Amino acid sequence: MIKQTKAPPTQKKRNNFSWAEYGQAPESISHVKIKPRYELFIGGKWVSPDAGKYFDSIHPANGRVLAKVAEAGEKDVDMAVLAAKEAFKTWSQIPGSERARLLYAIARVILERSRELAVIETLDNGKPIRETRDIDIPLAARHFFYYAGWADKLDEAFPGMETSPVGVVAQIIPWNFPLLMAAWKIAPALAAGNTVVLKPAETTSLSVLHLAEIIQEVGVPDGVVNIVTGFGKTGAALVSHAGVNKIAFTGSTEVGKLIRKMTAGSGKKLSLELGGKSPTIVFEDAPLYEAVEGIVDGIFFNQGQVCCAGSRLLLQETIAPKFIRLLKERMRKIRVGDPLDKNIDMGAINSKNQLETIERYVRLGEKEGAVKYQAPFACPKDGFFFLPTLFTEVETSHTIAREEIFGPVLAAMTFRTKEEAIDLANNTFYGLAASVWTKDVAKMIEVARAVKAGTIWGNGANKFDAAAEFGGFKESGFGREGGPQGLWEYVHAEDKGTVPISNSSLLELGTVTNSIWKTPKMLIGGKQVRSESGRYYKVLSHDGKLMADMPLGSRKDIRDAVEAALKAQPAWAKSTAYLRAQILYRTAEILQSRFSELVQMLAAQTGCDLSAAQREVELSLNRILYYAGWTDKYTGNVNPVTQTDFNITYPEPMGVVGLISPETPSLLALVSKIFPAIASGNAVIAVPSEKYPLAAQVLIEVLDASDMPAGAVNIVTGKAGELSPILAEHRAVSGLDFSGDRELAKKIEELSISNMKRIWVHNPADWESSQAQGRSWMRRYLEFKTVWMTALS
Amino acid sequence: MSTLKNNAPENFTKTRRNPVHRLDLDVLRRLQVDATGVYDRVSKITKTRNPKKERQETWLLHAVSMIDLTTLEGIDTPHRVRRLCQKALRPLVDCPEIQVAAVCVYGNFVSEAKRALEGSSVKVAAVSTAFPHGQVPLPLKIQETKALVASGADEIDMVVNRGAFLRGDYSRVYDEIAMIREACGEAHLKVILETGELGEIQNVWTASEIAMQAGADFIKTSTGKIGVSATLPVSLVMLNAIEDFYLRTGYRIGHKPAGGIRQAKESLHWLSLVKETVGDDWLTPDLFRFGASSLLDDIARQIHHLRTGQYESYDYIPKG
């Protein structure tokens, strides 16, 4: 809680100087031609919408109509997708170097026309000209330059993998950075050889349509990029179109969830960049003046309408009063007004609708007991303006501390210790970004690693570059934009090469006879346990003999397993990669000692011949060794960003991951899923083959005998149909890897919106091949984090 | 046409003079600066705080009133100093009401400058303490300062002992400044940090804080005698230091960027920087100065352009 500090006796008195005013510095708009009416851009032609409907696009700073824009209906969307599909045939086949040249040309022309585009963007969006001029437009060009450079070297983007384009990509972008978001989406998609149907937000269509002109003029073939303007309905038609192979969406978490649900079971590739409630943590040893400026950049940039806006301020209590005072002083110097004025910091809110949302939250903030501060100056009356706003005395339970407002509203709280700061920072269902301020490098790195967010700015805020990945953890969505990972979203990538099998003929198979009756158990929290429910099911051999009574896992077993995994995961992730490798190697060693037993058991269960069973066990052992070797090798990049910052993107474990195994191959598939996931520091809850669970039983005993920490691997036996929906709904589970039937897959994809968990549905045809072993399996259970650190003194 | 309204005298009387404070090393340890943030902030200000047309003219006229018109050359002559003083009294031919804040000269020329400026409010500032290097024993620095004050200097521009500062001997740096301050008597003291020799930007704040604790009336960036002189990032750090000091103690310390400021546009950037940090209260010759020589003529050209729409040549501007 931050107490309001009274102005101290030395508080500067406002003097009555009048000479030192900036006056107006209006940007010239005479060079800009906005058409009275904009059509749809389909197949390289400007076409009228089938239903003949148009809507107004207005200038938010004065409400005046700028132009009429076509509203695309289902038929128009259909035409656009067909055009993209047709264009894909050639576009995906031409040499990458040709695509590179075209992307380069787009970048060049954007820069040549940057003043014109900046004005159009400011008129349509309401954001200040200084931002469109210095950030939106140059950064849009930068993305085209960057991905032009990948177009001719796609094979080198992901070593060891073979890539191919995905096909027709539907892209839906928001209104906060219209041209920039279009560039973020179109550039990597085109570089990788995809074709695009893009829908801009209904309030900001114009700059994207001008981009379409540029794309056409530089000679990108017809149909490679199609623009369908319109409202949510248009977007829905696009998302659900059967001809679309991938959807890339940036916008609210609410709509992201709708899209996830609509596309469940469709097999469409999905990347979602959603909302945020990003924290700014200011420690007492922070560079305070720069931190104040970081707040301004973090929450007041683009009127706070930024998905990664630093909307929660966490202040160490020792500096809180001083900091709040400096911040208020700084807020008085923010200039709000005509966005076309070059001396203006904050322009208009994009729409009346959004302005009302912001006003509603601010009223709620006051009602819930937080204390509001706004600089004492008047907001322009025409248009949709809102003053920069600071709330102090905010509690974590307040709505303004939890929900994304998407406006210039900052909620400030205090903390005492570093641990509390991390706790508060992570106390959100979002995970898009965080800003950390301290001059203590060790503390900076520790906090950067502990905060669950896709981007961490060390002593900075809201920095972006095409070479640095951007994207969310948790409900902030999945997929990355920028950098090589941004390209990953637009390719099908397969692990190359063959999986070697060592010769096991040297191993002699003994026979197991008259063994003592075994009681199978599940593995939860490092203990071998029965099902909480006491239920069991019979496991039969291929010839119908009873082999064991298997525990039938229930809701509560999943609950316990997730609890155990949550407890174990942080320490497991923090242990060294070397140690994790040792434990994996040791597990393989112990498993090997059960070789004959496993082979015979697999053969008895499935009826396969001994050599096939032997091969499966052999491959499983190899697979464990394979991932043990990856633990200390799979890592990230140092990004050559345009800023002077030191910038890295590296993978972090996702957290707790659910793994649903197919019926066969019962051992190999289970091993294929568990070991890459734990090699990279996750804790897992695995559901083995329902019909053939005895190999899992051996693995349970082996894991129990190994040095695997309790809770890192949990195995719950039972019915996939019952257990996977429970995992899919569980909000503490970050990812779910599913192999099994399509109906169930659809269901868990729908249920996954409970926390926007990452879902992989896959049924490799050949579990022995590189389809089921490779680098991509390491990647699957990792989340990429980009860390910016200032690097000058 | 814009005119210059000078609020300085009124403001001046409101300002209590900064005394010598006790050296507080704890404060020094708490001050943190991040260079990248400093550069970003400067870049933002220079791109988004640009007065145009009439506003610009007004700003430029005020900038002229804040100049310490400087000549610090081995080849300076009494005549040259007299010429400079005449220019100080009438820096813009078309604006007789405007004067610069001070002339800044070597100690040899204090009396000459004093005579030339007699009866005007233009101050005489003299560089002291073995400017620009400061590499002489302290008693000589004190002696020099006293002599300059005795010969009529209104303001003393001293240099910080960089050797002591860089080897971490902060109390030595502090002691020297405090003693020179004492030697100044009524004359105002500007402490030159020579930021181009201080290394990391963090040191700029540390040195600023020491100087202010030791009783500086102004903190000044540079001697103008080395490769790197006044820069906006360095000034930003010094202005933040000034604000921080003001918020803690209630004393307003002045700031003087010096060396390398040659263009009218740069002077506008500096005024914006002051306005955006310490604020309008500092936009007075009592608290802000430009140490410059050729800046004045570029401002004259710029004002001519603003008033007539024609570009001006140096041939039409009297030499200082």
C-alpha cells in the first residue's frame, strides 16, 4: 500500500513563466491522400464486397469520418481464401531468394512512404505522430527487412529440421498498432512461403490497405496477400474457413479463447498473442529517474493500449514515497492532445467504446478504494481522450490490479523483499512481459528468470525488434513473433534423419517363470500408490489371461499428481542440466536391468514376437539416452537487436505438463513423451496406454528406484477418455501432449481454454522413426523467454 | 515580434545560496544511473519538444540571455576581450534590450572585462584553479581564486580534481571545492566536472553530488578543452542530480553545459531538457547558462531567418 505523500515544503511552486511553452508543431498532412472509399483486396484486385456494405473509419481525435471501408462477408472471405490457395501453388515453390527480394522491396517502399503512412496511421488510430513516425512505421519496415533475410535460408533457421510452408494463413490483427501488426504477421508468413488472408480491426483498416497497395506495386504475385476488412463476423468466417491451414491472431484473451474453441479438432495451426497485466518491478537500487521514464514508456506509450503495457507497478517500500512523487511530477509533463502535433506524447484513445471501457475501470478503481491521481490539466474535449492515470493504495484483489484495462491506467503496489516482488509479479493469469529495474546484475538475472513472462525488460520497457522474439506465457497466448521462433510459427518442421538402433543381440533373454503375483501401483509424488478411488481394472494378456489388476486413476489422483508436480517442478528446473542428465542416464541403466522382463511382458501383453518387443525396449533405452544428452545442449540465442541492449532468447520449462500416451507402442510412446519433457526441466503427469499398462508399471518401479526427485514424474494409469479432460481443464497444468482419438482430441482442445494451455495433438505413424524422436520434442515442452538488458554505462 | 521578459532578478532573490554541506557518502552510494535510459530519454526529448516559429524565436532570445560568452584562448588579447564585452552588451544587433548573462575569460582579463562592462548587469566570470587541468597544488588554486575575486570577478569557474575523483578520494574532491568556495567569498562558484574525463555516466552523478554538497552554485559540464565536451545525456544526469539535491535540501543549484554547443537548435534542445527535468523555474540565467562562443552567431542567423524568411550569412554579424 502506498500512502499519499504530502507535498514537502520544498515542493516546487508553479511559476507563471509564459515564454517557455512549446506551442504547436503540426505535422503537414497535405502530402497524404486518403481515398473516400476502400475496397477489399482479393487476388490482386480491389473488389467491392458481395453484399455491397461499407462502414466508416473515423479520426478518433475529432470523430470525423476519414473514409468508407468495405465490409467483407462470408462470400468475400471465401474468395480471398481461394485466391490465397491458388497463389500458394506458385508462391511456395519459387526460390526463397525471390521472396527475399520482394520482402526487401516492401521494406524499402514502406520507408520511402513513411511520412505518408505515419500520418494515415495517426489519423486512423489516434496515436501521436511521433510514435507512428519513430516506432510503428520504421519497425514495420524492419520486420520486412528481417524476414527478407530468412526467406532464402529457411533450412538454416532450424538446424536438424526440414521445413515446409504451412499453406493459407488467416491473420487477424488488432487496432493498437495496425500497420506494425500487419508487418509482424505478413513478413514471416511470406518469407516461409505461405499465402495470407489478413483482417485488420474495423476501426483501423486504412494503413493496412495502403500496405496492400505497396505489396501489389512491388510485384508480389496476385493472391499472395489478401485483405478482408470488416468486423468480428468477418474474422469468424475467416477462422472457421476450411481452406485455412493456420491462424495467427493478436487481440484479447477473450477472443483468443473463442478462436481456440472454434478451431478445436480442426488441426489448424494456431498462434495467439493475447492480453497482459504486465508488472514493472522497481527495486530500491534501481536507477530511479530512468525507471520513472520506463513507467512512462511502459504504461503511457500508445495511450496504454499495448498488450504488454506495464500496467502494474511494484515498488520496493523503501523508495515508494520518493518514487511516486517523482512519477507524479513526471506525469505533469506529459502532453496530451492533437496526435498530429509533433510535440504531443499522448493522442486519442482509438474508439469511443474503448474510452468507455477505460472510464468504467477507473470508476471501479476508485470505488474499490484505490486512490486516483491525474495531472491537473484539461483533456481535449473533442475526440476520445483520457489523461494518464495513476492509482495508489491498490490491493491485489482490486479489479484494476487483475484485469487488462488497455488504457493509460497504472496500478501501484509495494513489496518488501525480492521474493515478494516475484510472487506479486507472477500473481496473474497473464504472462506477456515484465520490466525489472535494478543496477544489481545478479538480482536482475535472478528476477528475470523467476518471472513467468515471455519478455523481460531489464532497466527498460516496451522495447521491440524484429530480431527479438515476443509472445506470451499462460493466458497471454502462445507462439512467438520476431526472431527465428517467429518463423517457426509459419512452417511445418520435421526432425531430419534416422533413429539408430544399437544391436541388442548380445543380450540374452532369460525367462520369467512362476513369478510372485504383482500388485501394480501408480506413481504420484514419488510414492507408489493405489487409486484414491480404490478402483481397478483388469489387464489381460493377448490370449486372454489375467496379468494384473491395474489401478483405475480418478479425478483425485490427477489432482494429487498435479499438486506433487507443482511442488517438484521449480527445484527440478533449477537443478543443473548436468544433474538432470545424470538422473536420466541412471534411469536408463536401471531400466536396462529389467530388459528381459520387459521384452517378455510386452510380447505377452500384445502378442507381438519377441524380436519386435526387444526392439521396442532397445529403442526406449536409446531414447532415454538421447534426451539425457539433450539436457545440457538445447538452448537459446543472443539476438542482434537494433537497440544497444544485450538481448537473449532462451527456452524455459513450461512447468507442469500432461502426457497422454497411445495404446501402442506402450513403452516406447510413453518414454518418447516423458523424457524430453523432464530433460528440459518440466514435471509431468503421464497417462500410459490403458490396454497395455504393464510396461509403465516397470517404468514406475524404475523411476522409484532411480534418483528422480519425488513428483517430477507422475504416472496415473486408467482411461485416457476420463483422465485427459481433467488434465485439459486443470488450470495449473501448462501443456498437454495428446495421442489418441480425434473426438477426444477435439474435446481437450476445447477444454484447454480454461487457462489457454498449450495442446499438441499428434499420432506419429512410426514411433520408431524421427517422427517421434528429435530436437522438436525438446522444443515442445519449452517456452521461449526474451530478456533485454541495458548494456551501457 | 517576441520580446524578452526578464524575470531573473525576482527569482534570484527568492533563491537562498547553497551553503557548504557535510560530506554525505551514503547518498552517493544510493544514486543509480542507467546510461541507456539516459540516452533514450534525451532522444525522446529532442524529437518531441521542439518549439516552432514564434515560440522558437522567443526561446532563442531567452537562450541568448543565458549565454556565458566565452573566450579562453592562449592568443586572447585585451582588445579581443573588450570586443567580446561589447558583443555581450548587444549580442543581437536588432534587439538592444537583450544582453548575455556573463563573459567568461582567463584571469588576466578580469579587470579589462570589468571595465568594459561597467554599469551593466553582465557578469564577469573567470576560470580558476589552473584551468583546464587543475594540476597544481591546492594552495595555488586558493591563491589564484582569491586574486581573481579581488580583481573583480563575479563568478569563478573552477575545475574538479579528476585525479582524486577517479581514484575514489571523494573527500579530497569535496575538500578542494569547499575551500575554493570559501575563497570565492561573495563570488558565485561554478564547478566544472569535466565529464569527458569521468568514464561511466554514473560518475557524472557522483561528481555532481559531491560538488553540490561542497557548496557549488553551479555545476558545469566541461572545460571545452578536451575532445568530448557538453552532451545532452551528461546534462540530463546533472539536471536529475540537481533535482534530487533540491528535493532533499531545498537548494536550487544551477547548471552550465559548456563546450561544443554551436547550433541554435542545440540550445533549444538544452532548454527543453531543463524544462522537462528541473522545470521552468530553472529557465533563468540565475540557474542555467550556456558556456559558448560561436552559438550566439548561429542564434542570430536563426532569428534573422525566423523574422524574415531569409537565410543569413555570418558576414552580416559583427564578430565577437
